[in-house]
Amino acid sequence: MIENLLKSNFLGRDGFRWWIGQIPPTESWALHYKKKKDAWGNRVKVRIMGYHPQNTVELPDEDLPWATVILPTNNGSGKAGFRKPIRISQGDIVVGFFLDGDDAQQPVIFGVIANSKYVVNGEPGPFKPFSGYTPETTPGNKVIVKGRESNDDNELIDKKVINADRKLIENIKQKTGDDLVRSTSSVMGDCVSFAGTPAQNQMKIELGNAVKAYGSSSVADKQRLVTDASKTMTGISNSFIGELTKTAMTSLAPKLNSGLDLLYSNVFATVLAATQNTAIAKKAGTAAQTAMVNPVAALQTKFPCVMEAIGNTMLGDIRSLLTSYLDNVQNSTACMSEQFTGAIFNKIVNGIGDALGPELGGVGKILGGFDLVNDLRGKAEGLLGIQEAIKCVAPGTANMKTNVWCLGKGPMNAPGVTGEMIMAAANAAQSLQEAAGAPGGVLGSLLGFGQFDFMNTDVSDPNYTGDCKASPPSNCRGVQIKLFGADGEGSLAEPIIGALVGDAFAQQTGSLIGIKLTNPGQGYTIPPLVEVTDNCDQGYGAHARAVIDYDPSSPTYQQVIDVYIVTPGENYPVIDENTNDNEYTVDHVTVINSGENYNLDDKITDNVGNEYEKILDEQGRILNVIPPNAALFNVKPVDGFPQLFIESSTGFGAIIKPQITPRPSYQGETKQIIDCITPRDSIVGYINGEPYYGAFHVHPTTGAKMVGAAHTTTAHSIIYDTPAESRSSIARVSTSTTVTLQQSSPVTDTTDSSTQSDSSMDTPPQSPPSSPPPSPPSSPPSGGGGYTY
């Protein structure tokens, strides 16, 4: 009573009474939990330890006091539209204080105690641990792991979600023991063919998708998968039926016409010889042709029905075929898909022969021994259409499209299946079946398709001796960089794998940390697409892009000048050739976007602290970024995938990508002589990728810009307009002469006056003297350059 009389009743002056409490089940504060219109403020019910009983009989949850939640400053109050919702759940242990001090009627929450992974949840009850999930927040297919409601700082709670198919997810779990890995979606890894994709390529893609999903599916899911895939493939096969039937009609028409003509001629000749009467002979020939009108008409009438009849039976046939394929094949290789399509080809061809058998028999005497089935087996255009069979591509503008896109990977370089390969597989299988007399068992149940490797239950065994195998690759080190999908040709690149994980070499995997361009190709007007893949489909997440030279005056015009990494990915198998390269440094930097408003005081560094030189134009755009020379300076090697950072208070928009190379042997830092006389306010051009500021002249014949104030007969360097041109000119360098640099202007020796001059990354190269002129070099300088006379 005395204390109450002494209270000031002014907030903050009557002591601080803090407490610990628990949030009851949401049913007692459903208006706020479900964010109903009648709710107001950030309030929750709370049962406070020491103030409220430990049961709901004396004090039901509905009668507990409301507690206002104090928000951190980064949540915002709601003014000016700045706000974030509170994230307090039922069962949370909260900490707060009483706004009214000892009266203890106005609780305020200012914090939540993190839940521990050791908590065992039970039924909801006062001061007992229970789950924070409600019917509205039960995870289902969400990425939160039900049962792991902890927030320990040393534990990864949520699942690691990656763009990988289910088969790869299972492999990663087995290899790492991490059961928290899951796929972004069940369709990750599936490939989609766009409109206009040839039917045989669509069939190949569908088979690959089905094999990936089949192995890790339940029995019920397998049945559903077979049903759905069979329907899809039946639709694809309809184009085969149409093309083959059309080819059959095209092949028969001239044979029937020539046969009728030959029939008339033979009858006419026979009757004329017997009667010596031309009129009688003509009537006999005409009568013989007339007798064939009905059989020919019957054949023509039957053709539309043949397409329908074969089409009606294809679903069941393909389902049987696909079931055998999925049960036996673990790796849907190119030859496997060719055989599958060949089996469908056999079924259609044999179906045409069987359906037209009676009608073909009726016109047999005018076909002259022509065998329609054998004729169809010898024509690729019968299966694919004439344009696809002969690979006819009309000239025109560049085609940047790729018909295959794999979810989680991007555009894929999927080689097409030729008609000749399909027919070869189909005819070989048919011959084997005929030679074997159509044996029983699996082959007997699939009679009419032919004898194929994928029908063998051992085809996925590594020891299988057939022509086409479906076993997984035994050597998972075949990482490839594929450049495709543009109008040029010839570009090749090799991957550099780093950031290794795993102890044993056979088990090591890593990320794509660099790409080495081995052939720039030619004729590119648009950059090719880039696919990063390995022969075991083990890696995921790596993406890269190609850069081409658009400058018509450049010696690398329409060539690929770089392939840079967008994301490095992970889990790619280690390549033997990479294992000896323990350290890498940045070889060059590709400027993807030059940005603007950068200035000379800005710094460019990498993630290990190396600093880079930059070249800007008048608008502050980055024209070139020059890495430190690892052969001359003690450069720190990059750690994994290198990243560059631009520190600037004014610049924006630049995108620069580093490219690494094995670290060269360190030669030691070279002392330098700095030319303090020649102005450095403008760049004349570039030599060996470095800016040049000194004296120059124009070649009297070629018009090329060259070092030195006047032209001489002694070899001297060409000055190029861009760093790329100056680097690529190494092919023109003479290798039989030497260079001796002399300084005609006063110089200041910063270290040792007797040391030979050289350029560095901190100081532009000194200008050559106008007299005496330099002599040519004895070997090409690294990085390019050019000399002429």
C-alpha cells in the first residue's frame, strides 16, 4: 500500500519489472494470428511465469493478457509504408517487461528466446514445449523441415535447395550424408523440346526424362509415369506414321503406272503375235488394264484407313516397348534412343505391310516384284521427311535458337538423331529377329518390333557385350564446355575445376572456377550458347557465357574472345589435367559492361586482396582492367572462383569478369625507371595490352601508328587503338632480333640508377627515344604486341 501511494504513475519512473512467458496456442489469439480486420496492433496472448497458473482450468488461454510486441527499428512502424510483420509463433518463449511496473497488467514483449534442437515437443499446454506449426503453416511440400523447429546458431535447419533432379539428390545424400538436401522441384532436370523440334529428337528427350524419373519412383508413380510417357510418345509417333504412309503412296504410284503400261504392252504384243490384228490386240491390252482398275482403286482407298489402324494400336505397343526400356535401361544413351525409335519404325513399317497385304496381293502382277516394306526400310525420308533426312538447312540470318531447354540447367546442345542411324538400328534388329525365328520370352512378347539391346535385362550391366550399352559411365571425369547454337563454327573451350571437396582423388568434386578458350572459332555475329556438363550428370549449377569481337577492324573480328563464368556450380568431377595446377592467378579481365561515372581514384580488387589497374574514357567508362603480372610481382593466388570488387563513390553499372590461368613462375619484382618529363594526360594507344603515352609517328605507307617521333628502317612497335588488338598481334612479332631501350630524356631513378628499365602495373611504360631507335626483340614479349618495318 505504501509503495502504491509513492508511485509517480509516470511511465519509466516506477521501476523495471521484467518477466519470461510463453505464447499459448493460436486459438486464443486467432484474430491477430489470422490477421482479421477486427484485430489491432502487434499483440499476442502470453502466459507469464510466476504470475499465471500452470494450467488452463484456473486461467484459460482466452483470459490471458494481451502483450504488445516492441519492433526493432529495421521493421518500421508502418509510417511512410515501412513495415514488417512480427514472427512470433505459438509455443515461443518470450521476454518482456510490465509497462505499468508493479501493477503487472500491461505486458510488453521485447525479445524471443531461440528454440533448441534438443526440445521434445508434446501436446500444447501451459509452460510445456509444443510445436509452433498450425494447420495453416504445416510444411507440406515447402522447404522448411517439419520437426526441426530450432534456431541454433551452429546448425543448418532449413533444407539446402538446389536445382537438381531426384537421382542426383539421392547421390548427393549418399555421398555427403546430408539428409537436408532437396530439389527445387520434382521436374528439375527434365528437358523440354520447343515447337519445331524434329520428332525423333522429341522422342529422345522424352526417353531421357522418363529414365531419370523412373529409377527413384515408387511402384504407383512408375505406372503413372509409363502411362503419361506412352501417351506423349504415341503423339510423337503419329508424325512417323504420316511420313511413312506418305512415302509408301509416293513409292507405289510410279510402280503401279509403269506396271499398267507394261501389262498393256505385254498383252498387246502377245495377242498381236497370235492374231496379227492390231485392233484386237488393243482391245485385249485395254481389257487387261481395265481388269486392274478395281484392285488399284481398293489399294488407294485403303491408305487412309492404314494410318488410322496403325495409330489405334500404337498406344498399347509403345506402352509395352517403354515398359521394357525403363525396366532395363539405367542410362538413356544416344544409341538406346535410336534403337527405341527404330523399334517404332519397325512396328509402323510392318503394320503398313500387314494392313495393305491383301490389296498389294491384288495388284502384285503389275508391281514386278516390288516389295513395299523393303522399300520403306531403305528410305530415311520415309521416317523423318525429306528435309530432315538430307539435313537441308536454308541459308539466311543467324539462328540463335536451341530446341532443347533443361530445367535447372538451361539450353542444351542435344545432337539430333539422323534417319540413317534409326533405320540402321531398325533393320539390324529386324534381321536378327528373322534369323532367330522370333524366339519367345521378352522378344516374343514384343514381336513385330525387332531384336534390340534395350530388351535385354543385362543391358545396364557394365559387362554387357552388346553393341549398345546402357550402363552408367565408369569414369566420371569428363567435364565439358560446349559452345553451340550460333552462326559461327570452330570455337572450343576447356574447364578448370577447383574448390575441391573430398579426400580421395577418385571421390573429389569441385566447382567450375575458370574456362580456357582453346579455339576462338570464326564467323560469329552473335555469341554462341554455352553448356557445362559432365558425362555422369553429377555436377550442377554452373553457367557460362561467351563473348565475341564485334569490331570489324580487329584481327579477332567475329571470333569468340572469352567465355566467362556466371555461376561456378558445384559437385563436378575432378579432371586429371587440373590436378597439377595447385595455384591460379587472374590472367585477364573481360569487361561485359563498362558502366559510367568511374574515376581514377576508384579501386578494383579481388577477393584475396590483389589490386587491378583500370583504363577509363572521358565519361568514366571502364575500357579495360589489367591484373597484376604474376611473373613480376608476388601476386596472391585466387582462392576458388575469383570475384572482383569495384570501390567507387560515383561509378555504377560496370560488369567485369576475371579469367584465371595456372600461376607462372615468379621471376621477382623488376626495378623501374620513371619518366617524369613526358606528359601523361592522354593515351596514345596500346602495346601488349598496356597503355602507351609517349612519342609516336604514322607509317608513311601503311598508315599505322608507331612508337618514336620519326620513322626509321629499324623494327619498332605498332600502337593499337584497343588492348585486345595489341594482345592479338603477337602473331606478327619477329623473333630474330633484340631490343635495347635507351632514355634520351632526363629521368629520375626511384631505386637503382643502374637497373634496366621496364614497365610495371603502377607506372605507364616510358616513351621510346626518337634517336637512336630501338632494335627488334629476340623473342616475342608475353601478352602480344606488334612490330613492323
